[in-house]
Amino acid sequence: MTAPSSQRPASSATSDRRTLPIRELVLFGGLALVVLAVFATMGPAYSTRMLVEASCYAILALGLTIQWGYAGQFNAGIMGFVALGGFSATFFSIPVNHAFWASDLPGRLGWVLLAMVVVTAIVFAISRLDRIGVPKLLRTTLAIVAGLIGYLVVISWLRSVTGDIESQVEFIGGLGLPVWLGWIVGGALAGGVGYFIGHICLGLRSDYLVIATLGIAEIIKAFLKNSDWLTRGTATISPLPWPVPDPGQVGFLTARSLYLSVTVVMIAVIFFLLHRAYHAPWGRMIRAIRDNEVSAAAMGKSINRRRQEIFVFGCILMGIGGAVLTSFNGLFDPQGYLPLNHTFLVLVMVILGGPGNNLGTLFGAVLVYVIWIMSGPMALAVMHAIVALGAHWFDWQPGNLDSRALQARVFVIGLLILLVLRFAPRGLIPEKVAHHD
């Protein structure tokens, strides 16, 4: 006979209560103390800029955690989606180049783009000739020939037009639209490219998916770097407008604080939506596919479709994060997108915080970025102290300490990830999966 609720053992009653998240409170409390120490030592303007950049990286990390943490998809091409978001924010927000639009160049460029669409449609139509009984070998041969001829024709027209753009008006300029519109389109552009990549690559094994996404990111970067007619290439584009008053209007601290408030609101909205999705049936289905793909398929779940959905959602967040980060930096430089800064660093944030845990991802993003930024000044201070002692005792006067201090950041991050993988392989705030009896 079951005892009444009032007569249950104390241990059972205690187990029914939700315990305080002591681990999370301690970690976030320690992180708050670290941030306050940075404010005290580096000043509010510098520290606010650090928090804005950390919040942008937090959006990138949330995009990766739903790919890797939710679905087990290891994306090594984060840099490419960040660059796409940055390009979109730049193209939509910078002023219009009236010299370009007053010439015949827009019409010529439009005809080239239309030719690209026609060639793509022809190749796609040829690939669908199986419906009228055309053999596969013949379809493949015709598609390759048509695609090759179309490519040669279109690329010759494109080079002619882009050469005239660079010689006459330098580059096509922007659209002069609100910055936030470029952020939205940046996410959509990254998601569209992610859909195309996922349609091709998500059938690969995890190690091959890493290689494919890494290569595609380098292709995106190379395209943006060499398209002088579109992005000015290595000449860069600056300054970029902000969605809030810029430092020239209200001062550095106020402007950065306003920008930080925008990013915090964005993170709050994204966190809420991801939390709802994670605990919804859709989220449980994604985790089921991650943990046991064969069983999920046996239950009638569309594995490839769901994996593509989660990959696209993650790419959208990466595009938005890249757009917000580029706008804040005020500079679009295709050469500035580096695998170390825009791929590896995001991976470290997710690994340290806890893959699959949104709260842990936010913690890891802020902590890792603070360490990344502050390890340079701290290493420089240590080096100066060592040099002072060496000069006093051994007349030792090494030079170029600034570059050596920056290199110490890589060592510190590498040591950090080794310690985390050794002592907390699931992250400092690991994923908590609810178990139902």
C-alpha cells in the first residue's frame, strides 16, 4: 500500500524538489568577478568593447552548439558563414555608388547574372530528363558539357563587366539601407549557402564533413577577397554604420554601451527560442537522431531532412553573428577572417562551456573571449617584468615583446582546452537531458 504524500520519507520529498544550480551560480559569479576586474584594470570603454565582441561570439557559439551539441554535426567552416554575414551587413549599409548606377554597368551585370540563372536552369533540366527515359550516362554527359560551355561563356562576360567596373567606378558600392536589414539578410544568405552545402555534404561521415566545410569556408573567403568589383578586396571598406549612434555622436563609452544593449537583447531572444525548441518534440527528435540514428530512422523520422534543418539554423545564427561583429568593428576586410579567430576560437567556446547546453555555451563564449583578449596584455606585463630582471642581472634586452605577447594568446587557449578536455570533457556546464520514468 502506498504511503500518503504527508507520510513519505524526507529523502523522497527532497528528491522531488528542484535543487539550486550551485555549479552554474558559482561559475557565473566567478565570471562576473573576472569581468569586473577587467573593468577596474582596463577601463570601461575598453571593457565594454570586449563585452560587445564577446556577445557577438556568443551568437556564433550558439549557432555551433545547435549543430554540434544538438545534432552532432561538426562544422569547421564557421569562418565562411561569418564572412558572408559580414559582407551582407557591409553591402546593405554602406552608401550607394551613384557613379555605378548612372552608367550602363548595372544593365550589363544584370544580363550576366541572368545568363548564370539560364545556364543553371539548363543543367538542372538536363539532369531531370530521366522522366522521359533518357539514360543516366547520356544525361550526365549532356549536363557536364552544357555546364562547361555555359561556364566558359558566362565567366568571359563576367570578367569583361567586372574589369570595366573596377576601371571606371572602382566597385559597385552598397544599398544605403538600415544596418539591421543587412543583419537579417546576412543570416538568410548564410542559411541559403548552408542549405546548399548541407544538401551535398550532410551525407558524408563526420570526418569528411569537417574537411568539406573547411574547404568551402576557404572558397568563400577567396571569392570575397578576389572580387574587387564587389568588396574592394584587400582595399577594405570602412567605416560601416551602426544601428545606434556612433562614437562620434555620443562618445565611445555610450555608443558601445548602446551597441551592447542591442546584442544582449538579440542573445536573449535567440536563447529563448533555442530553449523552447530544445525542450519541444522537435528538439527531442534531433537528440534522438544524434544519439541513435538507426533507431530514429526505424521510428519513421526523416534523418537527412532534420539534419539539414539543424545545419541551416546554425548557419543562420553564424551569419547574423558575423554581420553584427563586422558592423561593430566598422571594417570589412576579407583577409581579416581567419580560421583561428573565427572557427577555432568558437569551437573552444563551445567545448569549454558544454556542447548542447545553451547556458554553458554563453558562459564559455564570454570566458574564452575574455581570456583571449586579456592574455596578451597579461603576457606582455609578465615579459616586461622578466626583461627588467634580466636587464638588471644579465644585461638582457630582447626586443619585439608586443608580437611575442600576442602569440602567447594561442598558447593560453591551447593550454585551456587541454585542461578542459582532461578534467571536464563534457564542458564546465554539461548538457542536462531530462529522463522520464
